[in-house]
Amino acid sequence: MGDLHWETKLSHTTENGIQIRGYDLVQLIGTVPFPSVLYLLFAGELPTPGIAKLIDAIMVASIDHGPGAPSALAARTAASGGAPLGAAAAAGLLTMGKYHGAAVQDAMEAIRQVAELANRESGSVEAMSHAADTVVAEWRQARRRLSGFGHRQHKQQDPRLARLFALAHEAKVPGNYLASALALEGALKRSTGKDLPINIDGATAAILCEIGFPISLSNALFMVARITGILAHANEEIEQMPPMRRIDPVDHSYAGPADRDLPVPP
Amino acid sequence: MGDLHWETKLSHTTENGIQIRGYDLVQLIGTVPFPSVLYLLFAGELPTPGIAKLIDAIMVASIDHGPGAPSALAARTAASGGAPLGAAAAAGLLTMGKYHGAAVQDAMEAIRQVAELANRESGSVEAMSHAADTVVAEWRQARRRLSGFGHRQHKQQDPRLARLFALAHEAKVPGNYLASALALEGALKRSTGKDLPINIDGATAAILCEIGFPISLSNALFMVARITGILAHANEEIEQMPPMRRIDPVDHSYAGPADRDLPVPP
Amino acid sequence: MGDLHWETKLSHTTENGIQIRGYDLVQLIGTVPFPSVLYLLFAGELPTPGIAKLIDAIMVASIDHGPGAPSALAARTAASGGAPLGAAAAAGLLTMGKYHGAAVQDAMEAIRQVAELANRESGSVEAMSHAADTVVAEWRQARRRLSGFGHRQHKQQDPRLARLFALAHEAKVPGNYLASALALEGALKRSTGKDLPINIDGATAAILCEIGFPISLSNALFMVARITGILAHANEEIEQMPPMRRIDPVDHSYAGPADRDLPVPP
Amino acid sequence: MGDLHWETKLSHTTENGIQIRGYDLVQLIGTVPFPSVLYLLFAGELPTPGIAKLIDAIMVASIDHGPGAPSALAARTAASGGAPLGAAAAAGLLTMGKYHGAAVQDAMEAIRQVAELANRESGSVEAMSHAADTVVAEWRQARRRLSGFGHRQHKQQDPRLARLFALAHEAKVPGNYLASALALEGALKRSTGKDLPINIDGATAAILCEIGFPISLSNALFMVARITGILAHANEEIEQMPPMRRIDPVDHSYAGPADRDLPVPP
């Protein structure tokens, strides 16, 4: 061991294998689903079946947001200039900054603050409502944007939300953080006078709080999911489009398979 | 529709939802696992159960390769300089070039060439062996590196291989491309005089050929899986390590949970 | 010295300074202009005054190409998503692939091939014309795009060209590679029937050949110059624009200082 | 003009040219040096001769910091994995985060705070010293790192500093911000009890304050300069080194031209 010796708690290779958090990768292959091994790497332990299902659901909900998402457009722009697939995907990944794709972490922070503040008091509905008012006031005073609330695109409630909430209910999460998120929605209405309903980032944040997901890796979870869509868009650009085209961010349409229902499982 | 109008076959957003290749994303959430929705985005259709399991297995096999992988080191270096998590991950992603993480695509190409060449003849074992000799000779003449064969680290056979091959067998893949990969192994031995056994990239390539995975997105599959490990390493660097440290690529050890067995399912 | 010891010929730090190719950086500061120190790092020696002036001129010619360049658009897209300045610039840099910004290297290769082929014969105008025909035929057969010829935007001849050629003339370059570039222009006309006049990439390539600039770093020269414009665009986006806006690649106009002449030096 | 119309104050292309801040690029080529055109793009106006010389000097001072700089190591790591030159440079650029290469902007902010605070009082040496104490106390209370002071590598004073200060003196800058930087050095000593002398980032920051350089683009200036070194290191890795090597961050030596003096101008 030299002066520069350092340690990791994540993984290591041996002469004939790789260990992830103490588990033999070979045993994980084909036994534990990918989103659960992601959870193992990120959170340190294998998830319970309920948590495993929620992580998978959140990843599917984040996998793509159509061709007009900034990350897809940046990846296509890079691909159009002749970047290879990985470099184009990196350009897309770099587009996921504080406004796009990084909202979950901020929302988790606010939701946790509400829950902790309310718990220090009675934990009642009134206490939570009061705690949410306090957090909203503090964030507004610090001129900090409260992510996770308000729609950008969907006129009606984003239908992904009801689905995620139903799955959280099925997984029997305690529900304290979901209540905090709803309390924040109410407090925002009282404070701003505007309807700023919880959005997909806020819902994801509340569920990740419920399952104890590490807050510092919440955006990372989104990035793994979304880079999938980014890579698909970049590859379509490389394979189907003329190089160096002007990529209109709005004037595009869908030309793939028509709307269809999921096949009924046999 | 203006002059710049363009079309995608991947996905689109509507007023109240997102459609992926014609399927409502909301129906996919919690119903179809993440690796299968990735397959839908990349290949255009939902996978059969057998293919779904293989995609998941390949992603788990690729999720991390310990702290000494170049992509993990580059991400840690960026994080150590103060890069935020996404930028550090992008630095790691950019490290996956033609030598690291891009081998699967090249191997798929060679394996397909062998299979096609052999099929044009009798398709017999001899024909395949002969086809492999031809492909190896052509690649060597073009001074093109034949990826997917030969070990870098594992002294013995990488144990991930046997696991992946067993799963491919379970999924009842036809086996033609697996045979081509083995034929290439033999041809390399005859041509170079060296043992260059099929490695994890070659095995992944053969299985992806078996399930008709789009060759242009094979490296993308690896990137989605591996960026998970990259993000975990970058986050550990940000949270646990002093900034601006000299990161030794070899002198590190594992300090996480001791070796442990998978919990027995109830 | 351990097993991993390695060597560089570029630079090293000492207890009280930095040496670039053997020169004390402190002596270079304020004495040798930045483009000449760049040349020192890239080519190994300080440039002659004539070469120094040409390098500076090529860098100025490449510094920016307006808000519609793909690299500027990608950097703005990343900045608009909330990426910090450096990450946004990286997204722009990644956009400079084989079609955008990487043309100089390919053009240098073709120009050198013509010059070498012509020199092996008589070196006469006829020999050069014949050599250009040969190279064009070979590249077309290899389905390789001959960069550096043909306009994308400027209807008339790009006025940067005349300026660069005049400076090359002033610097008394031998002129052999400039002649090769013109020969390629003629050969392209004969081969394709189309007017594909030498463009800014081709002119840059010919001049870099004249001054013996390392071919592998020709795109790097362009990148250093252009990242300046990329950073200016990314910064304007961060400082002046609303986040998450849809960035139209065409529908923009200039609102800065009106056209003005250079101040007359005192 | 459509709904998405937007404006830039930087540059625009016309049918036969490019205008930078109102100046015809063609007129700038070969007339105005590259660092001055960079200043034009970043600051909006052409620099005075004194400022032009200082910008050039600061860029030369930042062009490279040897093979052990994190950005050089990350770029080499990416290149070693097979990344093309531009992607490798992007990986290096991403390494320039809050600890590495982003120090100038923070230092400018602190230096300006001291100058403004002192000016609001008498502007005397005592007022400046007092102002520096106040700023140091505020930054320490906010747990904000005061960049630009303290050495990482150079045991003695970094010789680049004396050179830059001498050039600033020659350029007859007013000197108020240089005095503020020195006042901060004193205040840090009083507050921490440690010698934390002004370093190259702090000196650069003070000079940029003196010449009114836009604070938001100070790190950008560093990035343009340093990406030159990053590209040189990445290219050396691609051309000279075996792929996929373990890159030791410390165990390397210099094998280029021996120490030499600048040629005496004729």
C-alpha cells in the first residue's frame, strides 16, 4: 500500500469475478433484475420486492419524454454534427442540469424538510400543513426554486402520477412523505395564489423519500433511465437523418407504430 | 408544417401522456420491466419473455467492473475536480471508446459475418470453421482489431460467461451465432497461435445476435448499464473523498460489506 | 519508478515552475503570444514570425460562426436545461464531429496525397492536376467524403478565404499545398460536374499543410478557437434567456452593436 | 418572425460573411490577435493595447500545468479507452469544476467585495484591511471556500505571479483590486493563522478585476487557454501510448527537449 492508497465500498474485481457490495455478480445475473442491482449499488442493500417494483416503475416512467426534450435535442444536434453515439449521449446527459432532470433531488429535500418539521410537532394534518407553509416561505425567501410542482407541458394531470401513486399504495409505503408532498402543493397555492400541482418530479421525489432512496443519487436514477431515450434519439438521428440539419425543437411529428394496447399476457 | 418539419419513429408526447413506439407509457409503468421498455425503444417491439430475461441479464453483467475501470477513474477524476454528478458521469461515458465498452458492436459484426458466410455454404460445422478462418484473415488483413476475444483481467474464464450461456440455453435461442463465436475462437487460435478465448464482450455479442438486437445500439445497451456503476463511483468520490486527490488507478482496496450469499427467496 | 511509470514530451512542473517543451512558462508569459505557445505545445517548436501570424489568423477565422452553428445551439440547449458553463461548453464541443469542425483534418489528408503524388511525378501543373484526379477517384471509390470543398451557407465565395490566402502569400509559404487544393477543386468539378469551390476548411487545411502543422492536431486548433464562441453563446444563454426555452435553430436575429469599422491604429 | 424568435448580441452571419459584435470577421483576421478577438466576444469591445497584452499573458500562463493536472489525466484516460480527440478533450473540460479551474471566478467575487466595501469607506489602506477582514469573516461563516489563496504544488511563490504583476504594472492598471487581493492575503493570515499567499488563480482574478473583465466569463477564459494543454495531452496519449493503460497520476517524467532559453529576437 502506497501513499495514494484509497478505499471503495462499492465493488471490487477478483481473479475470477466481480463483487458488488459483497454479492457475487455472477449470482446476480439472471436472478436479480437490473433495477434492483442498481438499487444495490446505489443504496447498499438489495431492495424488498415492494421497493424493487417501485424503482423499476420510476425508471420506466423516466425512460423518455419524446423528441422535444432538451436532452434529446442536444444529443441529436451532436449526432447531426457527426459525433459518435457515446459522445452524442454525453451531450444529452450534460443538458440535464438544474432545470431539466435535476428537479427530483430538490423536491426530495423540500419534502423531507416538511416531514421532519411536522414530526417534530404533533405529526397531525394541521402540523404538516403548517410545516409546508414554513418550508415554502423559507425557500421563497432564499429565492430557491421549489421543483416538483407545476406543469410545463401536460394540461391535465400527468397520468404517470396516478399510476406511480397506485403502485406506491400497493407497495404499502408508510405514506408520510406522500402526505408532505400534498401539503406542499397546498402551501404553494396559499403562498402564490396559483395552482402548482405536484408533477412527475415531485411524485418521484415523494416515493423515493418513502423508500429511503439516497437523496444524492436521486438524479442519478433519473439519468440512468433517461439516457436510454437519449441514446435511442441519437441513434435515430445518426441512422435516419441527413447530417448537419437544422433541428426544429417543435415542428416534428411521430411516424412510428399507431397507438396500440399492451398484449394480454398468456 | 414548416420547412424544417421532421419525423421520429420512437415516441411522442400528447396533451396528457407519452407514447413509446405506440404504447401508452402509463400502461408500461409497473407492468413491463425497465430492460424490456429499453428493448422496446431500441428494437421497436416488446421482447418475448425469454429475450426480456436475456436483456436484463446482460445489463446486470455490465453494470459495474470495479473502481479500476477507466470510465470509473475518469468520472472520479472529474468529480474530484469539483464537477457535479452529471458532468462527472459524462466524463466517464466519454471514456467508453473503441477499446473500452465499444467492443460488443465490433464482435457482433464479425460473428454475423461468420454466420452469413457459413449459411451461404452448407451451414455445417466445417463450413462455419472455414467461414471463421476467412473472417479472421480478412480482419487481420484490414488491420482491424477483432474485439470480444482474449482476456484483459480474469486469469481463468470469466464466470459471467457460463452464466450468460446457461441463460441463453434456457431461453432456447437457436444457437447459430453462439456457434459462430466459438468458431471464431478456434480460427483465432489457428491464425495467431494464441489462446484468445471468447470474453464477456464476445459472449454478449453472440447472444445479442441470437435475439436480433440492433447492432448499432449494442454499445448503447452497455452504456445504459455501465453508467449506473459510473454514477455510483462518481457519487462516492463526491461524498467520501477529499477534493483534488491523486487517484491511483491500481492501489485501492474494497472496504464494503464482506462476501455474502444472495438471500434465499421466501 | 514503479511498473506504471510513463513519459511525456509536452511539459512538466518543477518545484517552482512549469516547463513547456523545455521553455520556462514564465519567460513565455507576455513575450510569446498565446497562439504561438499553442503552436509550441502542438508542434514542438516555437513558430517563425510568419507561421505565428498565420496560426493567429486561422484561430481568429474560426472563433465563431454565429448563433446557428450546431455547436452553439447544443451549448445553448445544455445551458437552457441548467448546465453550468463548462458542461454546456462540453456539450458544444461534442457536437464538433465528422461533419462539423472536423473537416480540416480530412482535407489536409487529401491535399497531402495530391502533393505527394504530384511530386513523385514531375511536380508540374499537369502532374498535379492528374494527381488530384487520382485522389478524387480513390476517395469516391472508398465512399469517403472529401471535406473542405463546397459551401453550406455562403452564396458567394467566403470572404475569409481571400484574407487567409493573402496572409499566406505575405508569409511567403512555398505554395505547393495551396496549388494542390486548387487542383482538387478542379478535379472535383471534372468528376462531379458540380462547382465545389474550396471553402474555409479547405483553405485552412492547405495553409496548415504549408506550415507543417501536425495533421492529428488540426481539428484541435479549430476546437481551441471555436470553444471561445461556444462559451460566449452558452454564457449569453445562462445570463439573458429564460430557462428551458425551445431554441429555434433558424428564427433568430442579431441585436448587438451595428456594423462598424475597426478603429484606425494611432 | 415566429413565436420562438430570439436575439443575440454576439454575432451573426450574412450572405457573405460573419460579423462579431458589429465588426467584420474578415477585417479582424490577421489584424487583431486572437486573445483580443476573444475579449471582443466576451466583453463586447476591442481591448486597449494594455488590456490586450494582459489577456494574452493570462492565457499563456494558463495554457498547461503538466501531465498531473486532473483535466489532463481525465482526457488521457478517455483517450486511452479509445475516445476520439474531441471527446477526450470534453472529458478533460468536465474535470474543471469548482476545485480545478473554477477558482478565478470565486476569487474575483471576493476581491470585488473588498474593493467595494473599502471604497464605501475612506478607501485608505486601513479601510481596505478592515474590509478584507469583514469579507473573510463572512465567507468563513457561510462556509464558503475562498479560492485564489494558498499553494497546492509550488513550495515557493509561483513565479508566474511576479511576471503577471509586472505586466499589470506595465499596463498601468489602477491597482485597486491588486491591493484588495493583498489585503485578503493579510486578512486570511489574521483569521486562520496560516500563510495562504495569493496564488495564480488569485493573481489572475485581481488582474481581471482591474481590466473590467466580465466575472461570469472568467472561468471561460481559463477554459479556452487550458483546453489547449488538454488537447495536447490527449493527442500524445492517442498517438504514443498503448490503449487501456493504467495511468499513474504521479509516477511520470518528462522526456522532451531539455531546458532551453527563448531565442533572442533578431
